Amino acid sequence: MGQAISRRAFLKGGIAASATIAAAMSTGAGAVAGPEPSQYLATLIDIRKCIGCEACVEACRETNAQKYPEPKKPFPKMVPSRVKVSDWSDKRDVKDRLTPYNWLTIQHASVKVNGAKTELTIPRRCMHCVNPPCVKLCPWGSAKQLENGISRIDPDICLGGSKCKDVCPWDIPQRQTGVGLYLDLMPSLAGNGVMFKCDRCYDRIDGGELPACIAACPEGVQTIGPRDEIIAQARAIARQINGAIYGATENGGTNTIYVSPVPFEELNEAVHKGDGRPHFQPVDDSMAEANNLAAAMIIAPIAGIAAAVGRFIKHAKKNGQAEGHS
Ligand code: SF4
Ligand code: SF4
Ligand code: SF4
């Protein structure tokens, strides 16, 4: 029943959101006025249902392959020189962690459920925070939050400085060197590259489709719908199974809500953690700190300028290509 309600709500929300998303994209706005966070598009991930088949991972890779970076090699000199090359282009097959070429990974946890040893598998990707620090603190306005709550990084504007990763409580965004705006501005210098992460298949949603990972899952692990409904469903399941939820309050609340048959402290202990392998720790609201809010306000004008420069270069490149073909 939840799936049916969620799908209807998703399609309704998706259609309603499409026009505003398109407007946001065309204006390049970092954030637009829109629905209340309770109506943001959220997903419920029911960990009990996942069988670890990785159909979702394959679907994500296939669907988003055209968005993956194609770096120019050899890399020019790195600027600033302290920045290390981050090159995943020869390791595109890696699936056991997040990379610029793998935006969804499956974690494994060996735990006891009601006294019985159980192997759980858990899909991990961007949490799509309600108030995302990666968006609010990006110095260049490259990370954006769409009206329906999705956060995405615009590869045409991103300079790969990793601020989004530094401020993300789960270190989600992943950097690829040798691509991006920097090479257009100063072709002899590599710069940092571009940051990549799950964009919630915003373009599929814009067209009224489900995100690829949800559509491909044979077990119906993920349910998508308005955040308040998703949280209500998660709480109802947690009550029923005496389980736990994660994402309702973490980092001030996210648009990804996990429900688990065991406490998240146990899952956090059991999963393989590290770069590209997110934790399940408690997370305070990082944007509640006054200094972060002040920083967000200070960078706003810079972000606007950077966005305008990015759009100008993209436009010029398109015109250049068109002239080249004529
Ligand atoms: S999980 Fe990290 S990358 Fe994703 S929206 Fe939150 S801060 Fe941004
Ligand atoms: S929502 Fe789209 S981009 Fe994000 S993990 Fe799923 S398939 Fe990949
Ligand atoms: S496709 Fe579904 S069942 Fe398979 S790994 Fe992904 S979430 Fe789990």
C-alpha cells in the first residue's frame, strides 16, 4: 500500500516540481523558494528488504554514464600545488565505495536480528540533506538545491575545491581531476577537477520517471514520496519491528530515511567505513551553527558571480561548437 501511495504522490510531486526545477536550472539559482521541507521528495530505504543484488548500482551506472567525467590526460600542472591528483578514470569498475564513477554502493553488515546471525546489505549514496551544507557552503554556487529538495553539483561550474566534501557529514562528493571549468579558464593548469555524487536522477524525475535505482530494484527496497509521508511510513515500520530509523533528524534532517531491524549504532560498528564508505553515526545539525550561517551569507554574492561566469562559458562553448560544425 505504501508503495502505491508513494508512487502516486511521487508522480504528482514530480510533475508539479518539473516546471520549477526547469526554471531553477535555467536561472542557475542556487536555491529557489518552493515547497516546505515536509513536501520535499524523500526516499525510505527499508534495509530488511535488500538482498544485495546490486541491480540498483548497475542501473545507476548505466543511467548516469553520460554524466561521468572524461578527463584530459596527461594532467597539466596542479594548481594549487598542494592539491593531489584524484584520478578514478582507470578504476571505473570499482563498486565497493563511492567514486566519481560510482554514485551508489552497497555496504555489508553482519549483525544479530532477534538473536539470529543476519547479513544485511545497505544501499548508500548522498543523503540529500534538507538543509545541505554542501549547497549552502559551496564558494562558487556550483552545488544547488532544487525546489523538491534534491541537491546536485553542476559540473560546468564546479572547481573541485572539495568544500562540499569537507562540510558533508558523510564525505559523500568525490573528486575527479582533469575536467571542468578550470581547464576552460586556464588550460595549462589542471586545477582541482570536479566533484561528483548522486543527483537523485533529477532529470528522470523532471520527466516523470522514477530514479533508476528505485526502478531497477526487484525487492522494492526504496519508496519515494513527500518527506512527511515517508517519515510516517518509516516510523510505522520501526514501531512494528521494534527497529530504528536514520535520517529523520541527522544533520537537521535528510531526504533519505533508513529503517533498520537493529540499532544504527550496531550497523555503524558493522559496516566498512572510510573515504567513499559512509558511516551511520549520529550527526548534529551542522548548519545550525551561527558561523556556518554567517559564512553562507557572505559567500552568496560570490556564488552568484561564479554561476554567471559558468553560464557564460558554457554558452560560449556551445556557440563555439555550433560555429565549428557549420
Ligand atoms: S549528504 Fe553530503 S553531499 Fe549529500 S546533500 Fe548532505 S551534505 Fe550534501
Ligand atoms: S537516485 Fe539516481 S543518481 Fe542517485 S543513486 Fe539512484 S540511480 Fe544513482
Ligand atoms: S537493487 Fe534493491 S535489493 Fe538489489 S542491492 Fe539494490 S536496493 Fe538491494
